[in-house]
Amino acid sequence: MIFKNGFLKVSMISRRSKLISKYALNIFKCSYSQEKSQKNVTFLKEQLDEVFKFKSSNVSNWIIENTARSLCTGYYESNKDDRQQLLHMLASKYAVQHNDVYNIARKLIDTKLEEERRILTYERNLKNILVPDYQWLFLVIGRLESGVKFLVDLRTDILELMSETKDTDENIKVQQLNISLRDLLLLWFSVGFLHVERVTWQSGCDILQKVSDYEAIHPIRNWLDLKQRVGPYRRCYIFTHPSMPREPLVVLHTALCDIIPGSVKGIEEAKARIIGSMKKDITFLDEDKCKITAAIFYSIASTQKGLQGIELGNYLIKEVASEIISEFPMIRELSTLSPIPSFRNWLLERIRQDINCIFTNEELRSIQNVLKENDLALRLNKTFSNSSWTNDKELSDALEKPLIRACAWYLYKEKRRNYALNKVANFHLRNGAVMWRINWLADPSPRGVANSCGIMVNYRYYLNETETNSRNYIENYFINASTSVIDLAIEQEKLCNTYSN
């Protein structure tokens, strides 16, 4: 018994010692990590200061660029917190110095108009002082190999920092940093500098892998799926920039069809109709140009978050449209088959607020008969939480008319700053497209149902009207839509007005 108690005491002491050792080790790791992080931040700040010492010196560009390259390497190897500290320092210490601006402005104001030479000197000084020092750094980095890519990634971090910075004064400084870099990227990524490239199965593996990785609307399942998407009766194009070789900026997938399909499945059905009894292993040479009368842009993705706000996708669509029509002169119809992100969330919020503004009394009774539930708002919220309801034909039929009607209202009438609330709708309308047709259960995949209850929309591109439509939308906030879409939106408006009155 004594042995057992003694053994028990020894075990407890041993276990306690291990816990203390583990706790001490964790403290040491934490302390070491903090110390290492502080060293990284100190190193980055020293590198930053070192680069700026050369700004007004006669040191060769080779030395300046080597120092900037070292800074970029250190930045890439740092963690998020260290990077954000450096960005805060960059945004404040190397921004426009307001005192200097004020002093020169005062001198300029006090100068008589007759003293033209002095006025010109002050104006030149004022112009120079209004350019932040970090813009000089961006220009230096832009000259480095992969430097432009670094700046695009840097802007991604700046945008994230803007969203996380709560202090108003600090946020304003970061915003200015963002604006300065964005304006520079706007110049460098002008459409005149971009190249349109077609991706096929013979393209490099790295390009094919990136095309697969960047596909967000209809995820690519495997290599066989990817091979089909760049194969016959499909076209995949990318925008690239000379300073970012082998890095797609925008990816556009296009299907060659005989009609405008109203669903994802319809794209495959169109291909099957055109091929008919032809052998399955077809090549691009086997494509029947006489039967290809429609081109469908079914997926477009901007791949670089750091290029947010810089319009590239619209130019790619126009370039691709021109190239495809040149290759297939029988094409008469250009259209998208587009997702409607956030429609489901909008719908559930409207149902929660007032279900009678979405469904008529008759529609509510039909849905209630299927669901056998009194609290329909709660039940529909649960129903729309997954895609299984799309397999229930009776329920799907009961929901089709009210959801299509609500979707038309959402796309056509819901606005943000006078433009379409839905970001995909806004993108295509800015490009000059027409909101043409809303399609029920066009994408019944879990992703499609989670975004928009499986509904998709066709935006038609009439090339001879796109410029007028675009200008009318951007300048006058006018949404060009088909009669069918407008009629559905009017029905929804009448329903809400009838109930509210």
C-alpha cells in the first residue's frame, strides 16, 4: 500500500513536472516568436529607410534596386502582422508631408502675379511635394523582375489592411496609399499593354493549372473536365501582361452553341446536338462552323485581387467576341450564362421581413400544402439551406414563378448608388449588355443553389448597341432589359403595392 501511494505521488509529481515544462516551453515559444517577429519588423523598417536614403542621392540604380529587392524578399517572408506594421509606416512616414505643402502654398499665395519666375518655381515645388515618397518606391520596385507582380500582391494586402483598420486617421492614410498604387497600376495595366492568349490542351501545364485554380463559378472537377473546357466547341482566353508573364489576369470561358442555352446542362446538350452521331474523339478541325450560331460566355474571373477596381474583363469580352465572330461567321447571338451571387441571401431577408411581398396568397397556400408547415418563413429558411429541395418537383414547381419574379425585381430594381446592386449584373450592364432572360434551376449544383436558388440569367451582347447601352447605364443609370424581365419586375412591384395598400 505504501508502495502504491509512493508510486502515485511520484507519478503525480512527474505529471506536474511535465505540465510545468510544457507550459514553460509554450511561454518560451511565444516569447521567441514575438522576439523573432520584432526582429523582422525592425529589419523591414531598416530596409525601408535604407531604400529611401537613396531617393535624392547620386547612387547608381543598381544599388537602389538591389536594396529594394532585399526589401521585397523580406516582405514576402514576413507574416501578416509584420507586413501590416510596415504598411502603416509606409502610409504615414513616407506620405505627403502636409507642413511642407502648407509652407510652399503660403509662399505661392504671397507672391505677386508679376513675379512669374518665382511663381513657376513654387508651382513646380508644390507639384513635387504633392507626390508622396512611396510612389517613388513603387516605381523602383516596378523596374525589378517580378516587381509588378509584387506591387499587385502588395495592393491586395493594402485593401485587406483598409478593411481591418478601425482608426479613422490611420484608415485615411492607408486609403491614400491605396489610391496612389491603384493609379499607378491603372497606367501600367492599360488595355494597350495586355495580350489576349487562347488556352488549349497544348498550353503549358502551369497555365492550365492556373486556369483550373482560378475557376470559381463552375469549379473544374478534374483534368478530363479541364480538357473538355479548352477543347472543341469551347474556347478559353486569358489576358496577360508583359511584366507578369504566364500569369492570367482574367480568364474567360466560352461555349460554342446552336442556341442560347438556359442552363449549364443546356451547354452540353447544344454540343451533343451539333456533333450528332459524329465520333466522340473530335478535334478543332471537326468543328461544324455552319451549326455554330451562338457564343456563350459562361464564366469570367479576375484572378488578381490587387487589380480590384481596374476594369479588364470588359475589354477581354469585346476582344474575344471579335475573334470568335471572325472564326465563326455564322454566329448571330452573343450571350452570357451568368450566376446571380447573393440573390438567395437577399430573398431570405425579404421573406423574413415580409413574406407577403414575395408570394401571393395562392402561392403561399400551394407551398404550405407541400411543406405542411404553418411558419413558412422559418421553414423556407431551412429548405434553402441546402440543394435537396431542387429534387422535389412539386415544391420546385410551386416556387418557380414567385422566385423568378422576385429575381427579376432584384436584378432590375435593387440598386446601389443608382447602379444594379448585383455585382455581376452591374459588370455586364456597364459593358453594354442587355438583361435578357432569367432561367429557373439553370445551375442546380450546391454552389448554384447556395448563391441564387439555382437561377441564372442571360445577358445579351448586341455589338452594334453596346457602346450606347453602356453610356446610357453609366451616365443615366438606365438598365436595358428585355420585355420579359421588365414584365416580371412590374408583377413583383404590383404584388408589394397591393399588399402594402
